Amino acid sequence: MCYNVINLTNIIISNIDDAAGNETDKSNIKGQALAIRGLMYFHLIQNYQQTYVIAKNKRGVILRTSSTDDVDNTGFSTVEETYAQIVSDLTTAKSLLADYNPTDKWLINSDICSGILSRVYLVMQNWDGAYTEAKTVYDNHNILMTREEYRSGFDDMISGDYEEVVWAMKYTDDNNLGGGTQFNFWYNQDESYGEGFSDGPIYSFIAFFADSKFEELFNGQKMPTRRKVQNGLSININTMVLMVVA
């Protein structure tokens, strides 16, 4: 999913300068595309490699920064190179969006770039950078939500224009996946729903991963017995891989 988003942002970044239109609008679009690309690479490197300070020279992810990149001959970057690209994307985006003040909270402005940058710098242990970027966001969003606003379930955080909210997603008929989305884990459900998820959204979310290709990986064959040593004890482990029925 991340590379799909990266490819789409690269198309924008590679072509926006030559596109027809107002230069300010083009700059705002390019800035948002760069911010999204930086965020995607941040997600990728955190998922597929150890953290920055102990893995700078280890293999990072494949960096695609143009829609014309030779995808068949692009090798892996290092972790340090990946983070350099992330910081470059976000700082450039922040500069391009410096005067962009959208009223819609789902559009990316410089504060959002600073918020993401503060997290990136935190991982890199660039404490001064993390503090500076975080303070930039805090200075503009330091009025906390009330108890009633928190208990509303965040359904009206856009229409309510909550000052504490820096970035929010607007659901429409096209992008609202109902119970089948990871965002189901991030809402205040009614107390009557209970604590268990045996009939809840987690099973709907799993359906996104368990397609026919996934099922083909599990053919019911018995795997070889392995021996595991744990706490000084030798344990035989007989692993059975079962068919996943979606």
C-alpha cells in the first residue's frame, strides 16, 4: 500500500511544475505530495528495519523519487539514506506550505509537516529538532479538548473545529469502509458494546488480508518437527499449518 501511495505522489511531484494552473496552488499541491511521500517512507522504514541509531548502515528500503525511475534496477538504500530522504521531503514540504492555511483539517499544512518531522527526529534521536518541531505544533494547537468533546467519539472533530486536532480524516461515501478498516480501533465505542471483539471489527479487518492468494500459502501440510531450547529445557515443537478460511 505504501508504494502505491508513493507512486501516486511521484506522478504529482514529477509533473506539477509543468502543469497549467496557478503557481500558488501548484506549490500547495506539491508540498502535500512531498509530505505524504515522506510519511510513507517513514512507515516503511519503521516496519522493515531496526531503528535509526543502531542500523544507519544497514539495508533500508527502495527509494523511488520520480515517476520515471527504473523500477527494475533500483536497489536498496541504507537506513541513513532513507531517513535523509524522509527529512528532505518533509522539510521541503514544510517550506512550500508555509503560507498555506486551509480550513479543511484533512489537508496538509506546515504544522502537520512539523508534527511528522518531530516524530522522525525523535526516532533519529535529534532531540533539538524534535523539540523545535513539536513546539511549533503545540504553539498553534495548545487548547485541549473538553471532556464532552473527547466523549463525543471524535465524530464531529472537523465540524466542531477542535483546536487541539492537528490533522483529521473526513469520511465520505467513497472512502468510508465501515467496519472493515483499521480506524475501527481508534474510536470511542458505546459502553454497551462491551470489552470483547469476538463479534467486532477486528474480524472484518482481517478479511482485507485473507484473500485467495493468502490461502494458497497454507495447504494443511504438516511442517517438520523443530526443537526449541527455552529456559534450559529442550522442547519438541510440532507445527501444523492450517488452511485459513476467509
